Amino acid sequence: MGFRDFFRKASEVTKRAVDRAAKEAKYRKKALEIKMEISRAERVFREEVKRREMEVKKELLSQLKMKQLEAVCAAKGIPTYRVVIENGEERKVKIRSKSELVDLIASKLSLEDVVDVCRRYKVKSANVVNQFNRWLEEANARLAEFKKQKLEELEEYKRIIFGEDVSEIEGVELEEDIEIFEEGAEEGTSEPDIVDVLMDFEPETVRDEEDLEKQLYQFLRARFGSRVQRQYPIGDQKIDVVIDGRIGIEVKIAESRGKLQRLVGQVLDYIEYLDEVIAVILDVGANVNLDGYTRKLKSLGVEVVVLEGTVKRKGKSREIIIKEGKRRIIIR
């Protein structure tokens, strides 16, 4: 009888342990879902802030005359031409459209810089900027309220599945600060967005992904110094580049669908450990449904930067150069 009671109790303890483990797994899955929802909301918020801030800058700059805009470009070191390639040769074309010049300056200057420019040329900016700041304050409050609701939802779910044992269960840490843009928008001292920096990256012809990774590392190292690390350990893997130990960048050459599918699997692991994950994809013209994979990555909360480039193929290649005065015609 004693043995029977012992085995029965042992069986009950095992069952309770298995049941609790299953509940904890469900709870952590729910926590990850909520964390992803919050992350997506923050990304939407950031994008909307950038969009509205750009609209404000363009609205203010549009009040300047063309000569004033050109003077701003000269003072700030912004080129007033665009580079076009004709017959394989680069040619500089002066920007003569006011709207195009406004867009260019707005993309290069912070809101504070634009306000300073307006002050210098006696263009009123207070009403437009104050309206933007009021919207920003309300948007920050809505985002904070959304996060609060999601955390309360997780706590309620925890109480439902664990019942009386809820006090014994360790909570999942979701208290990552919501990114607030008010200070950066008002003071104009916020750090440049990493995605914007990556858009300026122009890789030379690469041999392989390791070569692309090295070029990107050197580019970011020149901008951010020792804050940039290569081959940073994440779980049992290593991500290509990390900034400040919290922003991860994975590079991939879009040569095949298999590589892009592997990229999706990699970032799924990384997003659990990093505040932000960015995929830098080199488009080499292969038919790999790049748009589809880009949408899939964005749906996971991953920023995607697609750059155009070429891969150096192995083997000899023939090249004929015909010179016509200053022009060179290259036949491969």
C-alpha cells in the first residue's frame, strides 16, 4: 500500500511539473507575441515621425526663393547637382527644379537646422513647428498607453492560465523603454537614423558575402568608431555586424531564394536578443522574388535596406576599350 501511494504521488508530481512547463511555454509565447506587437507599433511610430518631420521641413523650405536655397546648399556643403550616367560616363546635371532642391535639402538637414535657416531669412516657422510638436506629444502618449494596455493584457493572461500559482511564476521582462522622439525633434541633436546611414553605403564590386560584410563594417566603423563590432555572438550564432551591442545588421547577396529564406530564419533568432535588426540585401539582378522576401522580413519587424551591386565572377573575362576623344566605350 505504501509503495502504491508513493508511486501515485510521484506520478502526480510529474504530471503537475509537465502541466506547469506547458503553461509556462504558452505564457512565454504570448509574451513574445505582445513584444512583437509593441515593436511593430514603435516602428510605425518612428516612420510616421520621420514622414511628418520631413513634411514640416519641406513646408518651411518651400517659402524660400531659389537663390536662397542655393545659398543654403553652398553653406551646408550640399551639392546642387545630380549625377547621371550616359554611355557609361558620369555627368553632373544641375538641379533647376525648386521642389527637387527643397526635397534634397530637407533630406540633409535636421529640423533645427531648417528652423535656423528660416530665422536667418526671416521666414516664420513657429506655428508649423509648434503644431508638429503638439502632434508628437499626443502620439507619444498614445504609444505609451498602447504599451501599458499590452502589458496589462499579458498580466491578465498570466493570471488566467496559472490561477492560484500566478505568484510563483517569474514574469517575462518586457520593460524596454518606448523610443520617444520629442527631445530629438525639438533640439535637433538626435543621432542619425542607422537605416539612413546604410542607404548611403555604396559597395564596390564584391567577391562574396564576407567581402560585402567587410566593406560595410569599414563604412560603419568610419562613422561610429569602436561602437561597431563584427561577427557578434547571438545565442549559438553570430550576426554580421552589431552597433552598441543592440542594433544588429545581417548582410545577404540576393543570388538565390535559398539565401533569402536562410536570412528569414536568421533574423527570427536575432530579434529575440536585439532591440533592432536590419537586413542589408545586395540586389544583383537575380530572379529571386526579392520584393516578396522584403515584405516577409518587414512583417517580422525587420528593417530592410536593398542596395544595388555586382558580384565579381570567377574566371577570365574579355574587355575591349574603344577611345573616342575623351569618351571610352567598354565592350565586355
